[in-house]
Amino acid sequence: MSKPEKMKLEESEKARNLLKKQNRLLEDSLEALNQFIYLQKSINLLSSEKISKVVQEKLPHILSVKYFSFFLFDKDHKTLKLMSHNHPDLQEGLSIHQNDSPIMKEAMKSGKYIFEQDFVSSQYFRGRKSSLFKCDFFISIPLTIEEEIVGVINLNDNERGFYNISDIDFALSVSEFVALSLNNALLFEKVEKLSVTDGLTGLTNHHQMQAILKNEVIRCQRYESSLSIVMMDIDYFKGINDSYGHQKGDEILVYLASTIKKFCRSMDIAARYGGEEFILILPETKVQGAFVISDRIRLEMANHIFRHKGKEFKVTVSCGIAEFNAVTINIPSDLIKIADQALYKAKHEGRNRTIVGKP
């Protein structure tokens, strides 16, 4: 074979190899695009938890990276909470201060992505020991929704060995979509929570309490399990509002709610029944156990000193208890009626006491 022929053959081989490489890149890009379309369809209307799982599974393939991590930013506390990731050394629920990650802090401050091919040698590394920062390739992308920074997505260790401008543009688009989807899910969950929560105290609201109590009564009827409820009312609350103002009255309501939470177990349901009246639903609890929980709350309130414009005063509560009885109780209102009558008796007998109701 002559030299010109040999050179021509080599050039032809190079051209074929280049074409193969371009085809592979095109196939990879097409696959990434298909994966992104799948991601868009998959996470629409999902919960934040399910979105995080889908993102964890699909994002590395879509963006051709080995590791990723998605942090939401809490601007009040200046912290970054880990929402989704595939990094083997990161702990679930990790929360770090923004100062602990100079690269994420700078990305959020500037509103622009930061790309470091050799992160360990960059100005952002600073000898960080965390496994999150032990990588060569590092892209930190700030996530913005309606001109507000909501978080950061980090991409680490590129699978192909390089990342060009088109790759980064694609990563920005995917990251923006993921952030928007997750933020919408979190907002929906927040609204959903508000629909079953009392706005002032943070306890379960009246409507949701009725639904829970109904289910608990059905459970007791079906499985012959125990159930008690406590009705609790602040003594002389109208006089407190008249003397110290409604703002102080709200403060007392919030304090009582926090005291109730303090002494309730994880299985118990504490709700604001209405006004200054509260109700505790205590599953798997007989009247003796309900009395103990109720009286701990009552004593805690009675011993607390409230202050208003230099004056000190105390606030007491009265409590009525009812225990489920399959013979005499058929519907939730029967149980509430017994507890309410016991509460009325506690008020009538001098307040600041707990009375057990009788069927």
C-alpha cells in the first residue's frame, strides 16, 4: 500500500471514529432528553417525598453525573437542608449552615452556577473533610423561583469525563424544573396541613378532630380496645381577655397548647375544640391513664406565672374525662357529651380540677 493510500485510509478511519463518537454523544443526548421527559411526567402532582425518590433514581442518568445532592435553603436560619441525593456517605435529613459550604453560599449569593473541574484545588475547598466535598468535578446550581433563592443542586464527578456549555444549559433547565416541582409539592403539603391545623396553636383543628375521633370510636367498637378523651377549658378566660387584652389571651392559648404537646404521647391527638376549650384524644388509654396526663397539664398551667405590664398572674384550667364504653356509647358525640358534663362539674365545684365523667 502506497503512502498516500495509507494516509487516506488513516484519515478515513479517523473520520469514522469521529462519526461514531458524535453518534454516541447524540444517542446519549437523546437518551438524556427522553429520561427528562419521563421525569417531567413522573413527578407531576407527586408528594415531596416521592419526588425526591424519583429524582434520586433518574437525575444522575439524565445529567451524566455520578453523584448529585439537592438542598433547600432556609433563609431565616441560613441553613441548607438535604432533600434528595444519591451520595453514599451523606446522611438523610442532613442540615448544614450556609457558611459550611462556601461554594453553595457563593452560588446562592451570586445567583449563578459555579463550575469547578478540580474542586479540591479551588478556592471553595478550604480543606473540607465532609464527603460531600471530596470530589474533582463540582457544579453548584442555585435554584430560583420568582426571583427568590430556594435551594441548590450540586453535581459531582461527571461520567463522560467532560462537561460543555450545552451540558450545563441542559443541567440548568432540569434543575429548575426539579426545584419548581418540589417547591410546588411542599407548598401544597403546607396548605394541606393548614387545612387540618388550628392557625393559632398549631394543634389539630375542630373539623379534623371530629374525623379522627370518629375513626377511633369505630376502632374501639371493632377491636374492643380502650379510648379516653379529655375536655379542657381555661378558667375565667373572658375576664383574662378583658383585663389583659386579647393578645395576652392568645399568648395563654399558645402556652396551654405547648404544655399539652409536652405531656402528650406520639399516639395522642391534641386539638383546639373552640375558643379556650381543648380536647385530647387518647387511644389505648383507660381513664386512670387519662387522669394522669390531664392532671400533669393542669398542674403545669397552675404553677406557671404569666406577666403583663409588670403584673404577675396565674391561669388555671378545668378538665373533664370520658372513657369509651361499648355498651353506653355508640357515636363520638356520646363520648364528648360525657366529657363535657364532667368539665361542667369541675367548673361548678370550684375550677382548677379534673373530674371523671360517668356514662
